[in-house]
Amino acid sequence: MKCPICGTGTAKKVDRKNYPATYNGESVDVPNVEAFHCDNCREEFLTSEQTREMCVAVKNEVRKKLGLLSPERITAIREKAGLTQAELEERLGMGPKVVVRWESGKVIQGKAADTVLRLLEREPGLLKDLQEIEKQRSKQQERYAPHLAAGFIRQTNGVVKRARAGFHASLIRTK
């Protein structure tokens, strides 16, 4: 492979035992990283695919360091609970695609969400409690929905969108 940095050297694949990285202030060593090394400019670099893999690997190492659940375990907990990703997001009060990103390893879950997931794993009956909390929250929000100022439009997906001229669109979740 021709070196994309100097343009003249030949880049060869190399394996490194540990690759130091930092994510959100957390320093980790990622084991068994495959990279390329140029025989001319001596630079080491990653391909696009290697970079994507490295990003997930760094986040997985940070999860380990912080004692957080792995993406695979999050998936197993969700599946054991019989929930879709969207249903788990709703129960946890998260936005769309959050669980998708946790399970793909692209985003690290917070400690509070991690704790709730661990509790669900230990006590599946808590799922009903979470559902009841969400129902109570929805009822409370619905009490305010009729009192919203003119110019708000209720969407069918349970979101109220502010649509008045001169204002930025803002969303209020009502489900």
C-alpha cells in the first residue's frame, strides 16, 4: 500500500501490543491494534475501517475501566426483558437511537443508565415499575398540554412542536 501521508513510501501492516488512547479524559491502552507503518516517512496510521474499529475498541476499554456493561451485555439484558431498542429507550426516558448506539459500542452509557440496566437484569419485575413511572409522567405532562400557548402543534408521535414564527422549533415529549 502506498503511504497516504508522504505519498512515496510503502506502508506495511503492523501489529502493536498496546495502543494508548484517551476518551473523555479517560486514558486506556487498547490491546492488539493493527495499523500501517511507512518505510519512508516512518509514520504510523490507520485506515478508515481500522479507525472505526479503534473508536469502538477505545470505548470498550473505557467501559471496562469504569466498570460499565459491555454492548453485548446490554443487548442480552434488553432481549431477556423482551424489549425492542425503542421500548427500552422509552422506559429509560432516553431519546431515539440511544440504545442502538450503546449496543453498537458507538456511545458509552452513563452510570445511572448502567445501574438501571443492572437492576433490570437482577429484578426483571422492575420493568413494570419503569412502565408505571412512565405512565405517571405522561399523565402529568398531559395535564399541561391543554394549557400550552397558541402556536403549539401536537404531533402524532407524542411530541409537541413549537411552531410560532420568530422562535426556534422546540420539542416537548408527551408520551
